[in-house]
Amino acid sequence: MAASKFSPSRRSAVSRFQVMDIVGDVEAMKAQGIDVISLGAGEPSGGAPAAVNRAAATLHNSETPIFNYTPSLGTQKLREAIAEHYRTWYNLDVSYESVAVTTGSSGAFVASFIAAFDVGDRVGLARPGYPAYRNILRALDVDVVDLPAGIDTNFRFDVDKLAEAHAKEPLDGLILASPNNPTGTMVTRQDMERIATWCGENGVRLVSDEIYHGITYGQDKGVSAWEYDRNAIVISSFSKYWGMPGWRLGWMLMPEDLAPAVSGLAGSISLCPPAAGQYAAIEAFSHQAYEASDAEVTEFARTRQLVLENAERLGWRNSAPADGAFYYYAQPSEKILQRYGNTVDYAAAVLEHAHVALIPGVDFDKVDGDQFIRVSFAAGYEAVERAIERIVEFNKTID
């Protein structure tokens, strides 16, 4: 038989997301009856607020056509509820017409990147950072510019390095996540103002990933880029603070100039966001749902403290501040790294022998990530407590 002339596109050659591969490994081990504790995926263990679940349950008995298409940017009622959320949390006047409901925040990233950037544009990303930004941009033939934010800057985004990179070769965009995945670090209100102002003055489109807002361990639930720049793209989601990752609902605040493009793209990319979820998600903005989500954040804070208190026992060092989200990003001890060489092999050994899933940092940082691990403490206090003891015991076996 003749050799095939077909092959995948060059732009589809993106790195696999190891988090999802490890999630698959965990499921396979559980299917074999192995008691595995996963500190891998960023999935809140508490699930959706009860008010949202009740709303979803009653939909089947209502006259709402829950399995019909909705408008491509989402139902007006949900868009209005999201706009009101910005008045409640940020004291921002946002029109529902500026809100696009999307199929998870992932749908918002795809639509906004296509709408905002052309082939060959240059977009800056903090490193370490969420790998999907890089992969989507590269699939669109957009050039990715690393902006290191590691140990040297205490894992915080350095505004001055942004200006330096732009001076060497102009940037067209900047993606900023606060709280950041994998580090949990946040930009201060002062730095957000500086970044947004600088982007506006230099013609750099700011994309602000705010999906972990509300999961913070200080007084501020998070600073929105729209507090300082309405030309920024703001992306958020129901997945984290509201504990609804599998519902696949996110949203975008669209700058006025991009709204027609996003609207046109949305109808072709996904037709519409998941319909049933949209009707139920309105209840996410009820008083009861906010209370339930805040209670989950209190539990995250308790579990975070447990991890911080046990870092020395675990032999983890050079950790990121973990201001928000539910991640702990750190470097294993020299002894561990001397034994395994990198965190890919170390994480594999911990999974095999201690039955705890950790995420090596290579997903988030292609330069230094093989020397770091990410722990998700969204699994809950008891699970994390058990996992810590297993890892401590396993580390004792390392020569």
C-alpha cells in the first residue's frame, strides 16, 4: 500500500497537557481498585452550590426549552446576571451587551485570541503559566514571547520586564493571569493599574485571565483589568470559585471594538454555550450561592495552611507565594532531584509507589519546569492530609 500523503498540520503540533494525561492515569488506577489521591487537576471537590444544582434539577419539569439553541453569546438573563456580578464585586458598570457567555473559559480564549491577534503577532506570557494560552496561540500562528516570572522575582510578574521586552521588539498583546496557575501569585492593585495603563499607552492588547477571582487569601477578591482599561479582554468562568468545571461555562467581557468579531466567531465556533447550564447558572449569583462558595474558599484556606505547614517535612522549597487559587508550586529538595533528575520522574514514582498524583512543572514552564511540581489542594483537607503523609513516607525511601 502506498504511503499516505496526509499528515497533521504544522500548527497543531502543540505539547500535550500532562495534567489531563495524569488525570487519565489516576482514573485507570482507580478502575483497578487502587486507592489514589489526586492532587493534580484544579477541580474543587465541593461541586456546584446547592442553589445551582436545585435550579438544574427543576429545569426538567419546567417549560424552558433547555435543550434548544440559545443566542450565540448566551441568554440575555445570564448575561445580565454576570454584568450585575461586576457591580456587586468590583463596583463596575458593565452592560450585558459587553458580556459573551462561552463554552468554558477555554471557549473565551479561542474566540478572543482569534478576534484580537493576527498571524505573526507577538503576545507576551508570564512563565510559568497556564499552557493552553501558549498552545492556542501557537496553533493560530501567533508568536509567543516568554516573560520570566520565577524565583528571581518571587514568581511575581515584573512590570519593568514587560517594557524591556517591548523595547526589544514590540508586543501586540499580553496575557496576564491573577491569581496565576500554577503559582497562585497575584498582581497588586497598583501593578494592575500600571500594567493596564502601560498596555493602553503602548497599543498592547491586555487579556486578563480572572477565573480564580474570589479564591484569594487576603481582603481583595481580585482586581479586574476593566477597573483600569475597557480595551482589555477580561475572561472568567464558573469553574473555580463556583466549583463548576464540568458544566463548561465561562464568559468574556468584550471591548467595544471586538464585540462584532467575537459575536460572529461565536456562532461558528460553538453555535452557543451549553443551554441547560446557562439557565441553572443564573443561580450562581444568588446570595445562597455566594455564601456557599465563600465557605468553600474558607476550606481552601485551611487546606492551604496545612500544605504550608508541612512544606519542610515534604522537603519542598523555593515555593511561590500562593496568594490565591488552590495551587502550591515548589521545588523538591536537592536530594530528591539528585535521585530522580527531574520532577517528571519524581511525580511518576510518587504516583506508582505512594499512589498520590502530583503535576510536574513542565506543563507550565518549558525552561525550568522540570525542577518544580504543582500541587492542587482543591481535593479537600482530609485528602491532602492523607496525601502529605504518603509523600513524606515515600520520600524517606529515597537514598
